[in-house]
Amino acid sequence: MEPVIVIGAGLAGCECAWQLARRGIPVVLHEMKPTKMTPAHHSEAFAELVCSNSLRSDQLENAVGLLKEELRCLGSLILACADTHRVEAGGALAVDRHGFARAVTQTVRNHPLITVVEGEVTALPEEGQVVVASGPLTSDALSAHIQARYPQQHSLNFYDAAAPLVTFESVDMEQAWFASRYDKGTADYINCALTAQEYAAFWEALCQAEEAPVHGFEDSGVFEGCMPVEVMARRGVDTLRYGPLKPRGLKDPKTGQEPYAVVQLRRDNAEGSIYNLVGFQTHLKWPEQRRVFSMIPALKNAEFVRYGVMHRNTYLDSPRLLDRYYRVRTEPRICFAGQITGVEGYVESTASGCLAAIELARRLEGKKPADFPRETAIGALALYVSDESVVDFQPMNVNFGIIPPLGYKVKGRGKRNKNAELSRRALSALALVET
Ligand SMILES: Cc1cc2nc3c(=O)[nH]c(=O)nc-3n(C[C@H](O)[C@H](O)[C@H](O)COP(=O)(O)OP(=O)(O)OC[C@H]3O[C@@H](n4cnc5c(N)ncnc54)[C@H](O)[C@@H]3O)c2cc1C
């Protein structure tokens, strides 16, 4: 059998290659690292997590928790490696990013049906089955080729931001304490309190701090899910206190009271030696990050091991380009997978790689499509991304809004019960899908 060509060994590309190979289909996986690096990738490993080490909620009352469970049911490599390398993070699935990436890389490289080819791909191969999983930071040459190849559709650029990392040693634990919000799960977050006065000074400094120049960046173009903390701050004095600095459900053990504002730090590696500032994606100049973030009392002597950065993010106008199998409608031998399709997030990118591979494998084996139903999170995401009625297409995290309602009332009150029921229905529907 002719090998399938997969471009990009990120989350979507590795998942896709693995799902094809485990079905007996040979794969040639092209990855430009380390010969050429994107502005956000730093390691040679595949499936590098470029920002947060959290794959978000792992609970079935949450749509991304459901998507994870579906991926586990589908034998996902990314989820298996994430589960093996998880670090404590309350109800979320966070991972030791290096252990995780190493495990994915080894499994992919060691698979006898996967051949890895190093180097940048600058144009789509003119023959064979191709999956483009080159991510939000697809190299310029390949982006230009894709744009020229599908001129009636357009790919769009915008910017994403990453949060800084600090060493645990440098956090002043006299001014901070371990806890999870509402004491849910284990006490995994470091909580750094600010008084009203400290918050006011911090907010003012943040609003006035100097940003790094980013060509073409405008507040209005910022993707809401990854908004820089300084942009959020400028929206109003209390905006941060309803966002990343929300104090609700956190009592300072020193006072027994909810502080005025709280910055949370989440463990970034298995050893617990590095923590990230939750929700502090930023594109301030680096010395400004040090100056302003050190105004948080527990971080006054913080040692920054990585500063926040801001990058381009490229995605297709998929509703006009792709079908529910992530194939180009006018050229079905070409598939896209991952963030470039406009799914947003690590788990969503993985899910699109998984679905694209399963459907492609079935086609190559002469079987009918799996057609993941809309009731499943993985199916709903693909159907949303390829839905022509979506006019102003924006990258989309998985959410229960794209899954059809139950059509009946769930006993007991609250959204959590309803969401849990939607998840139960999804997993039952998934069990009936022939993959
Ligand atoms: C700065 C930044 C921060 C982000 N933070 C988060 C976050 O905190 N949480 C979250 O859920 N999502 C985040 N995202 C969004 C997204 O989920 C991730 O980018 C995710 O890694 C996407 O997976 P992917 O497989 O589509 O792409 P990637 O993981 O980026 O993989 C693409 C691979 O393709 C390679 N490649 C690119 N061009 C070529 C070429 N021409 N030839 C060969 N190889 C090529 C790249 O080197 C890379 O290894 C962030 C995105 C960015 C840009």
C-alpha cells in the first residue's frame, strides 16, 4: 500500500500517524524540527506543548472532559501518553510536558510502519493521500502554497499568547498557599493573594506596561480564549478579578477570608519545580513582565524561566473548504487536521487528527465511513468546522453548545447533571460507531 503522507508531527499529526499505522497503513511523517523551528517550538520532540501544560478539564460534566474520554475509547496515543505523564492539577489533566512529548516521540519513531522524514515541506505533494497537520504556526512557504492552491477560500492570520513560567523555589510561600478552588480535588495550585491596594497598583502598572511590537496586532483581533492579560486588564479595573485573578472559592489560611484578588500558579513539570501563571498569556516586553509580575507579593523575587510570548496563528476558513472528514471538498485526497482547521486547543487538535485518520483508513480499506454522530464530541466538532452555515468562522473549543440537546429534562438541578447526561449519551453513541 502507498504510504499516507502526514505533514507535521504535532499533536494532530502524531495522533493521525499513529491511528493509521495501528490499522496497518504505512505513513511517511514529515516534520521540519529541528532543522527549522516555529517561533513557539523549542524542543526536538514531537507533540510539543507550546504554552500551558494543561489539557484542561478531565471531568465528564465538561465538554473537553468528554472529548478526552472519547479519545481514550478510540485508543488515542496522545491521551495514553498524557495519562501516563499527568501531574496533579485538581480536576484537570495537566502533564509533565517533557515526559509526555518524549513518550509520544518514542512511540511514533519506533512504529515499524511510520517513517519520519526531517525537513520543511513547502508544497503539497501532487499525488497520494496527504494529511496536513502543520499547526497554527505553519511555515510561511507552506502557508503561501495552501493559500494559492485554494484561492476561493482564504486562510486567516491572528495572534495567540503564551504565559510565563517561574521556579517554585523563587515563589515566596510565606505570601502564598496551596489549594484548589472550593477545595475540589487535591490542593494543587499555588495561590498568591493581593489586597485591594496591591491589586490597584498592579492593575495600573499592567495597563501602562510596554508591549513588544507585534506587527498587525490589534485588540479587536485577539482570540478571546487566549487573550493577553494586559489586554484583558485594559477592559476595566475589575475585569481581571472576574477572570484569571478571581478570588472566589479560595480562602487565605492566614486570614480565613477570601482575598481581594488571587493569582494562581499551576505546576508545570512532574517534579513541581516550575509553575506557570494561570491565564497570564502576554506579549509585554520581557523586562516589563519581570517588573509588573513581580508586584504580585508572592512573586516579588520570582525567577522567570520563560517569559510570555505572542505568535501568529493560522487557520483555514474550513466551513467553505472541508467536509466532515476534514477532507478538502474539491480535492478529497488532501485532508487537514489540527489547529489549522480551526479547532482550538490541544485536545481538539488531537481529536481532529484521530477522526481524519480513522475515516481515511476506512476509505483505504474499502469500508463505509464511520460518520461519528453529532451526539459525540468528536463528531460534533468535525460537523461544526465543516458547517457551511457558519459565516464568520472563528477557532472553536469543544463545548456542549455544538452537541444537540437531550430533548428531555434531567432529574436534579443544575447544568452539571445535564452535561453528565449528555456525556453518557455521547459515550453510548460512540460505542455503536464502527471504527
Ligand atoms: C503560542 C501558542 C500558544 C498556545 N497555547 C495553547 C494552550 O495553552 N492550550 C491549548 O489547548 N492550545 C494552545 N494553543 C493552540 C493549539 O492547541 C496548539 O497550537 C496545538 O499544538 C495545535 O496542535 P497541532 O497538531 O495542530 O499543531 P502543532 O502542535 O503546532 O504541530 C504542528 C507541527 O508541524 C510542524 N510544521 C509546521 N510547518 C511545517 C512544514 N512546512 N513542514 C513540516 N513540518 C511543519 C511544526 O514544527 C509542528 O511540529 C496555542 C497555540 C499557540 C500558537
